[in-house]
Amino acid sequence: MLKDFLSINDIKREEMLELFKLTDKLKKYPNSDVLKNKIFCLYFEKPSTRTRLSFEIGIKQLGGEVVFLDKITSQLSRGEPLEDTIRTVERYAHAIVARVFSQKDLELMAKISKMNVINALSDLEHPCQALADVYTIKEKFRTLKDIRIAFVGDGSDNVLHSLLLAVTKLGMHINIACPKGYEPNKDILERAKTQAKISGSNISIIRDPVKAVKDVHIVYTDVFVSMGQEKETQKRLKKFLPKYRVTQQLLDKAGSALFMHCLPAHRGQEVDDKVIEDIRSIVFDQAENRLHTQKALILKLLNLEQMYNLKISMQE
């Protein structure tokens, strides 16, 4: 495992599977003092519910301390260079969990500091979400081999980017149902195609959601208007609605498929209210697993897995 986790590209297939094993153990034994005297800075440029809560609570469950920093109330709002802020933070904290607009800002943080840097969402990727998503799928189906996913909506979405990179490392298959002009980032798509050749994954970009969801195990969607895209709202809704909304009728076309959404959901836009509440919906299992997979990630990055296992063995 590398020092930083900026992208799903940073984790190998075998490392991901090992992380899921550790996640299993953390779900069984959630509390420890393994992070005692470790300070984590959460730096957020965007609003958050699940990401902030899961990191803060997870770190505290493992005995660590959290300090929250946002751009509005810090000197960054008055023009302090990001480099100066990060060089200061690393004198105080062991790691930074950063939710930012630009992926390049994360790369800069990792380049100039010795502390661990974790991507808690950027406009390009949301790798922590992808870890939780794939772990949730593994929980539900007891395997990842040949699992078929249909992602319906915005193919340029940061959640889809990370999910695409994750599933093609693991031999899963994905159909992306999106309108023309909203396909995945070209570099990420090429990387995913290269991985797919090795793992045996299939990637299909399909315009028709009904064809995309046929015979899949998972139907996944995300918001049509992400944070920072508010000026494009009307243009985007015109492109996506009503064709790419996940309705009960569309979910029925997928047979026994489960429904996933990273949340928050705009009920009535990308997904009908009844789908979120449907028995086939596992969106809150996804949300819970953010907590567990991120704890595993932190232990891996800080090389504390062995210490955690030793402390747990003493409890048994």
C-alpha cells in the first residue's frame, strides 16, 4: 500500500482484496486504541454528510483524534497558497483527509508533504466510495467474479470513474448507460480498458438504459448535477430526464438486481422515491460500509494492521 490514496489506481487488486478481509474484522471488532496519539486533519472544500461522519467516527473508534478545517473559515479564503497551508498542517497532523474540487490539489498535497493524503472526493474521483461499493457487493453476493453492474446516468461522474477503475481490476463487468457527451473521462476509460484486458472485465457504453440493465446484478445511479455544476442544472436535466431516471419499472427490467446509490439522492430526478425505499435498495448498506472500509484503509496506509490484529487477538 502506498503512502497516499488519491485514486483507485493507487491500490492493486490483491491489496483491495486484503483490505476487504481487514474490513470484515473491523466490522466484528470496531473499537481499538490503535490510533492513540494520532491526529487527522479533515480538510473539506465541499459539503459532506457520510464522508465526514464516517471518517470522524471511524478515526475516533480506533482511538484517534480529528480536527476539521474548511476553506471558508481558514486563511485559504484570504489567498494563502495551498502549499503553505499543507506544510503547516503536516507539522500538526499525521494525515489529511481532503475533499476538494481539483484532483491536482490532492496531487500537490501528496508531493509536498510527508503525511498520508486521502482523497475524500474530487471532481475526478471518489475512491473511498468505490471501496465501500465493491465491498458491499461482495457482502451481498459472496463473490465479485463476473458480477454485472449497470450504471445509469452521468458517465462523467466522479463516483463512476472510481467504480469503473475498481471493477475492472476485479474481473467484474459494467454497462454505462449515458447520453452522448457524458461518457467517462478518456484517460480513466483507457486505463479501465487496459485493466479489463488483464482481468477479463467487459465495459459497454450503451445509450438505452433498458438494454443496459438487462441481466445485471446491480443497477447504480448518482446525481445528474454534482457539486460545482449548479450552473449546468437545466442543461443537464434536459439531457437526462426522463430517459435516465431509475424507476421501479426500469429496476424490474433487471429482474432480481439490487439498487445502489452513493447518496445524497435527489429523489424524483435520477431515482424515484419508491426505488430508494424498495426492498432491493442497498443504499444504506453502502453508506454504513464507508465507515468500515475507510477504517481498514487508514490502518493499511499507516502500517498499523499488524498492531490492530495483535490488540484484537488479546481481546479474544
